[in-house]
Amino acid sequence: MAEDSSKRLKEFRAEIPRADEDFLGSIRDWKNVQIAMDNETIWLKGFTEEQAAASEIQQLPDLILYELRDGLLFRKEALVPSKKMPTALLWIPIDKALQLSFPPSNQNYFGIHEQVQIKLKESHEEQPVIALLCAIEDLKESIVTLPKFKLEKIKWILLGNRALFIGVPLLSFPGKTYWSKDRHLLPAGLDFEFKNLSTLLQQKYNKESEGWLLWDKNGNYLLIKNTDFRPLSVSSFRLTQKSREWN
């Protein structure tokens, strides 16, 4: 009986010019993917079907994705193979092969071989928020009316004319919300363009895990130490507000 092709597990390969190696940083945290070098080409394998359709792959310049069948490479929906898959390649896990490092000169950049600006992009994964940044003027009247049990799990810090609250459940005030990733506080709905940057940035700017890196949508950050936060209470808010008015 002939094999039912609809039930066959698809096996993918991809190729990208070696000149475009730096762009692979966007999928470096896909630990199931392996890469190999062949003259001026980088080969990739190990994709799941879901990864093969992901935006991270579709946006890579000059990348060609194939389905591997009996040693032959077929482009998407093609009935005729494009070529044979090279053999005798040395495959290496992608996170081992691409060693990212920070250049010494500019804290807003990281490098593979060149410098790439740190950017945040829209994330399609919904994450629970744990922090809220809001203007003091928007909450000074209402916070004093909240019951103690809503405040006791929250810590806070004054940042200029805004207050940053961290803890759950969050207070229901107007403002910007943030989710937590490896001691980063990222704006809700955004993530690093290169996801593997998260750990690297912590190693460089928060090595002792002494606080949080608070990011804005433009890729700027502020280190806030754990010791700078204070427990939230009506009295601590009033005292801080009075001190602010005196200054």
C-alpha cells in the first residue's frame, strides 16, 4: 500500500548566504535548529512545521526554505525538486554556533560580527503584566481610598513625576503596563527583536541581579535596584507626595 503523504512528518531544510549570518540572531534561541557551513552557504535543519511558518523565518532576507524528500529539496508547494541536499555537512546547534558578544564601545548595541541596534517589536504571545507606570497626578486622589489588602503586595518607586508599581494583582490605575522577562520589565505587547538578547543584557547591565531593567518602546532602559523599592501604603505615598511638593 502506498504511503499516505498527508500523514508524513515534514522535514525542512533552509539555506541562507553566509553574508547574512548576522540575521540569524533572531532565531538563535531555537535550540532544536542546527546549522552547517558549505562554501558561501549556511544550511539549517531541525525546524518544526510551526517554526517553518513563523515570522522570524519569513522575514530573514535571502533565506530559502525547502521540504526534504528522499534527499531532494522542494520549495513550498513545488512538484519538482530544486536540487539535491548536500551531504557530509558538520551540523552544530545554532545557539552554540552563533556566539553573540557585546562590543566594548556602545551599551545600546550588541554584535555578532557587526553592531545591531537593540529594538523592541510587537509580540504575538500574551504575557501576564506585573508592573504599572502612571502619572502621580492621575492617582493621588484615589490611592488613599484603596483598602490595605490591595496595597500590601505592591512595591513602588517614584520616577520623576511618575510612580512605578510592581506586584500582583496590579492596581487599576491608568498608565503603561509591563511584563517580566529575565528581570526585564518590557512594555506589554512588546518583546526584544532578538529574543536571545534577554539573558545577554542581564549579564552585562544587571550582572548581580540587583534590580530590574525597565525598558521603553524605543529600546532605552533604566536600571532600578531592588533596594530602591518600598512597600506601598497610604502613609508611604502621602509622605513621598509631601516630600515631592516641598522640593
